[in-house]
Amino acid sequence: MNDFTNIVKSRRSANNFIEGVEIPQSDLEEIFGLVKYSPSAFNLQHTHYLVVTDPILKEKIYESCKQYKVHTSSAVILVLGNRNAYQGVAKINEGMHNLGILSKQELDRTIEIVTGMYEGRGETFMKEDAIRNASLSAMLFILSAKEKGWDTCPMIGFDPSAIKEILQIPDEYETVMMITMGKEKISSQRPRGYRKPNGEFVSYNGM
């Protein structure tokens, strides 16, 4: 079994963590150093991660959602999607222009296309695309964390408005999901749930 297959198959959604385990900053930096390579539409990199390790803030989050895994986790990671990421298209691409990879005409055309698409499709599309791109990034975060020996659990069981208030998250960000992170308490681990065989969830050339 190769390393990637082992990481995928050994990853579990941890419902309880060993309390008092600290995550080294170096581990987080290495994980995010891989996560930045996740795909995003037009390379706009919509995702922002808000890492909460402060015990007081973490307990405020726990009190807002009453999920015990938040209390025992080493860190709570908020995965945010920026609805206005398209506004950074010029900055994202200026390096390519400065290197001569994109001409001024190509840069201007890229800005025109991206801006026109997002503003033309409106607020609903901006929200949906922020969620899509942040979700892609979050999966890579979960796998990268497992590769470093950390267990995680992606969560939607929280009140986004309460989280925004606690952490003072700006309005342009969608709170896409919460990920608890730490070392799983194996004694409370349940058997893995049923997984459908390929034939139940894969179709080729039509449904």
C-alpha cells in the first residue's frame, strides 16, 4: 500500500481527542505549505484559514455549538471562503506579467473575463464559488494533517453567525466549515461506517 492510499484509508473523522495535546506551529506551517497548492477557479485562492488554539476562544466556540470534540481538540480550524476573491485577480496575476509570461493585453483580458463572470453571475454565484473552492482546499488540509500524524473532523454543526461574532470574521467571508484537529482518543473510536461499492455511486456516460 503506497503512502497516499494509506493516508486516505486511515483518515477518520475523529469524534473525541486526547486533551492537552499542543500542535507545534511548525506542523501547521508545513500543512499550510501543502494546502496552498489546492486547485481554485482562475487561481483566485478563495480560501482563508482561521486557526484557533487559544483555550478561551476555543471554549467560546464550544459554548456556541456544544460539540464535545471542540472542547477536547488541540485546535479549531475555520475554513472561510472569500466571496470577493475575484477582486484580487490583478494582484494574483501581476507576477506572471512582470516575468513576461503574460503580456499586458493578456493580463487585461484575464481581469476583464474574471471580473465580468463573477459580477455578471451575481451574489449567489460568488457565494457558491467561495464554498466550492474552500471545500476543495479543506479536503487537502484534512489529508495533509493526516500525513503529519494529526486527526481531524470536518463539521457543519455550528452557528455561522455566532462564530463570525466570536472571531470577528469580515462579512465577505463564508464560514464554509469547521475542522477540529488533534490526536484522536482511539478508545472511543467507532468502526468505520458502510461505504458504497463503486457501482452505487459511479456512472459512466450518463445516469
